[in-house]
Amino acid sequence: AVATRTLRNLQLIELHEEAPLPINCNRQQDSWSCGLWSCRYVERQLRENRGEARMPPPRLEDMRSTANEFISKIKDADLKKATKVPDKKKGAKAEGKVYATHEPVHASLEEAMFAALACTKCVPTKNGSKGCRTCMGEHFETIRQRKARGT
């Protein structure tokens, strides 16, 4: 009714005409799947632009499971990259040792603090401390949590 009145006021339809019925009957029922719905519509439009026949949209559960499968494959690939084992021919004895791909591993907080002083990416704070996750690795969480608690 609102659409009909709007179209009549804009003089896009005659007084006796009605607005066409909406063709989109599917509605989002939850508060979290808007991205999946958007992907659905984008995919449908891209297929129409290529001249493909319209197909029934994929179920949201299928889209979610496909996305979760993709994420798990990325995590597995990253884990495999992080657990490289040195080649035996080169005489390396560190078989099974995990090598970090993104963050350094420090034996103690003091060692991480020393690495932070040498870091060129992070900047000193007002109290003179320095550090970031790139130079301190997992030990940066200790510093970050202290700042959050105010200690």
C-alpha cells in the first residue's frame, strides 16, 4: 500500500493502478546472517550478468558450512607451515620442533622485553615501556593485560 501511494504521488502510475507485488519473499529471520544474504544476492546478480539461468539460492546452512570448511583449511595450512621439520640430509637435529611463522618465541618475559627495545616497529609509551606482538610474541599479552588492569 505504501509503495502504491508513493508511486501515485510521484505520478509513475495511474490512480487506478497498483504497485507490483514484491518478488523477494525471502527475509532474514536472525540478526547475524546479513552477510550471507548479501553474498547470495551478489552471486545471483553476477550470474544474471553472465547470462546464466536463475537457480535456487543455496541454503544458508550450506553457505555457512562451506565458509567454515574454508576457514579450517586455511588454519590447517598455516599450522602445517608453522610445523616445518628440518631436512635430515642437512644434519638438523631439531625434528618435531615448531617454528613460528608470524611471531617470535621467547623463553621468558625478560627476553621478550629485550627484543622489544630493539624493535623498530613499535614506539615507546609515556612510561618508557615498549613492545608489540611482532617483537614480543605471546609475551605481549602479559604487558597488554597489565595495562588493561592498570597495574
